[in-house]
Amino acid sequence: MLISVLTIMPELFADLLNSPVLARAVSKGELELEIVDIRDYAPGSFRHIDDSPFGGGAGMVMRCQPVLDALRSCRARGKEVCGQEGASRRRTVIMSPAGTPYTQEKARAFSGLSHLILICGHYEGMDARIYSHADEQVSIGDYILTGGEPAARVVIDSIARLLPGSLRDASTREESFENGLLEYPQYTQPAVYEGEAVPEVLRSGNHEKIRRWRLQQSLLLTRKMRPDLFAAHVLTAEEEELLAEADREPDNTVSVE
Ligand code: SAM
């Protein structure tokens, strides 16, 4: 998979491969990262990439021409790398606070693409005419970043760990959000720490009991911490039974504080 990032601050990606997961995905040939400096597409010695907004107001706005020329060149290179068939699995995404909230589901969908192009805005944002050249806009949360670069890094990280062979151990399938629920609590040695013991069932060796306990804890944790996710989750018969059982036994509640 090729991920291209269009940015006016390429230096903000200089340490990207310090992440072992990303480095592994790249070394295994599962991921190629291309950081494109939008300024390289701005004419003249001033490399003019922004201008003041029509209608007045504070701040500067990124101009169409350098961004769209960078995008065209990036798409052409994507065709070379991914081939014609691969290019049909390409998506152009603008990082934007007005975008669709970024989710694990979206990360999984992006991880199946051949070429993902992430465009990072800066200043007051980009000329509105640029947006129609992208497939979608993505937001990483309801707050304003200085630029799209940290958001693009979040997206890249979340995709890289889903690529084959990038994580050393177990599957990512049991993680939070993968089944619409938060992950169950995890414990490691020692079995008792400062008087607090690991739940007995996890030391029982009974895999079926452990599976049911984990599912029950996932349900309780999601209901407590993320009522929005819980409300959207359609309970199976087993899940209903596990919740009813936990509600009958209040000692069974999750300690997340
Ligand atoms: N004036 C814009 C507004 O009020 O919506 C904010 C511009 S922001 C300072 C500059 C750039 O940062 C945006 O163009 C976008 O690329 C990026 N950005 C800011 N917040 C973001 C978020 N929550 N998710 C994704 N990108 C974001």
C-alpha cells in the first residue's frame, strides 16, 4: 500500500519511521510512505502557497494551484507504483475538522486500499475549490489543530498496525472498536499486586469461561464508559444473558477508575 501525504511541513514527518510498527510495515514491503512538499509545486522563488481570503478576515488560505498540481503529480506516481488496477483502489482524503469522524472501521477500510492520499491543510484552511478534488474529508476529533499533519500521522499509524505482519503478536481483531465494543481489561504478572488480585477466572485455564468473562467485561465497560457505542451495539442472545447475569451480581462490575 502506498500512502502519500501532501503537506507544507514535510519536516513534521521526518521521524515517522522511528515507530517500530511503521518501520516493520515498510521493511516488509506492505507500506510505502511518500511525503510530498506542496511548496515544490509553488512557482517563483517565494514558493507562494497561501494568500489572504476573499471577503477579508484574519489569517491566510492555502491556494488551489500548488495543492492541486501536487495532487495530480501524486496520482500519476500512484498509477506507476500501483498499476491501473491498483489505482482504482485509491482514495484522496482531506484532513479537516469538518470531516467525518475517523473511526476504527474507517482505518480498516483505508488499510485495504492500494493508494491513500492525505492532504494536510494549514493556516485558516484551504481554498474551498480544492475539496471537490478529494473523495472525502476526515476529522480526528472535535478540536482544532494547527495543521492536518498530526491528524495524518494518526491515520497512518492506525492503518500501519492493520497491515499484514506489522504487529509481532496476536491479531488486532479483538481490540476496542473492532466488534463495536471496548476491549476487556487485561492483566499480567504478578497475580497479586499491592493486595489487588487478578480475577480468578483468568487463572482458571478454562478457555470458554475466560471468553465469556471477557465478553461480559467488554459489555460492562462499554455501557459504563461509552454509552453512545453501547446504544449502537445490537446485543446477541449470549450478550443479553451475560449482562443480565452481571446485573444480578453487582460485584461483577468493572473497575475502570
Ligand atoms: N479555520 C478552520 C476551521 O475553523 O474549521 C481550521 C483550520 S486549522 C487551523 C488548519 C488545518 O488543520 C485544517 O485545514 C485541517 O487540515 C487541519 N485540522 C485541524 N483540526 C483538525 C481535526 N480535528 N481533524 C483533522 N484535521 C484538522
